[in-house]
Amino acid sequence: MSKNEGPHSEDRLFATGPIDEDFTFNDRVAEVFDDMLSRSIPYYQAVVDGMAHLLAAHLPPHSTLYDLGCSTGTTLLELARRLPELELRYIGIDNAPAMLAKARRKSAMFCKSEVLRFRQADITSCPLPDAAAIVCNYTLQFLRPLVRQAFARRLFEALPSGGLLFLSEKTISHASRLNRDFIEIYHAFKKKQGYSELEIAAKREALENILIPFSLEENIGLLRQAGFAEIEPFFTWFNFTALVALKR
């Protein structure tokens, strides 16, 4: 999140260790989510920059872009800032009311309510009319693995020829030693952002059966089987990867 996006609450959810509930995107998480995002996702701004460049190269003006699992709307706000000349229609969809409430407040605060719309719905089944591009930023990893192929196929079918899908994910490596290295490097990144060992361990435990990452090869396989023929990573940092898929 940009520094000029106003003050937000510091993420201290796991400061005293594990919490006695499953990790959900509730009011407590929504309150600190923007801080959590900026301190937990490496090079988030670089990923959004890459998306903006590719959208500018492919989308005609007045197109519709969906962000599935939009959380507090940060990605859409950032894209709207970068692409004003395209006059895109941005629609964020999420199933967490607390996240959407914050997204709407932020949209109003930055005078973007005219171009940003937010809807509460199930991203695995809701209609996506007029979609020219779809963003899934760190969303697929929270879906049950068994539903991911059908979900990817639905996104392919929702897009027109020339439509874009962006998929950013935390990934795993099947090279076990390198995978451990990547995890340690990521934990060092989080420590540098001010998280303690206790917070890192507690959050990892809370997400253990909720965030289930695939490897880069598995995610590309999902997209290819869904029907996308042109798929490329446009950003990689150890165990984080952003992909773009173009529908032909």
C-alpha cells in the first residue's frame, strides 16, 4: 500500500502467539489488513506496476476489470491511480463483509467511488459479465485444491479473446532443500518488516490448513488445462510468483 494511503492500524494480531480461532477475514483482520499486506507480500507495488503495464498494452478504454478476493480494495485503488486514461470499470468481489466495508471507505476517501464497485459474493460461482481482465492476487491459495481447476476454467470462459488473467500466488518448490531456503529467506524478510519470531510462527500455524500453496508448475498447469495457451511469469521473488495468462 502506498504511504499516501493514510494511516492504518498496525498488524499485532499474533504478537502474543497463536489466537484461539481459525484464521478468517473478520473485523479484526480487516482493521490491520493493509499493514499486514504491506509487510507480508514482497514487492507488492512492483507486481501492481507489472499488471498496469500489461493492462495498458492490451485493454481498450472503458473495459471492465474484476478483482476476485479483492479484500480491502488496495489493488484496485492502485490500478485506478496508474491507469486513469483508460477509464476502466473496476469491480471488486469478496465474501468478507468487513473487508468490503473497508474497501468502500477507502474508495470514498480517495474519490474513486465512481469507478470502483464492490460486491459481496462467492468468487467461485458469481457471474462476471463483460470481463476484459481478471485479477486474482493471492486468492487461489485460499481455495480448496479440489475446486481450483473448475475455478480456473470458469475464469477462462468469462474472458473474451484477448482477455487477461493475472494470478499472483505464494508458491512452493518441489526441490526440498531450495524450498526450505526460500522459506527462511521469506521469514528474514518478515523480520526486517518488524515481525517477531513468535508472530511469524503463530501466523504460519494459523494459516497451515487454510493457505495451501501450489508450485509454479502446478499453477501454470491449472491455467493451461483451463484453456489458456499463453502463460508467463512476469514477477518472481523466491516463493512468490505473479503470472499473466492471455486468452486467444
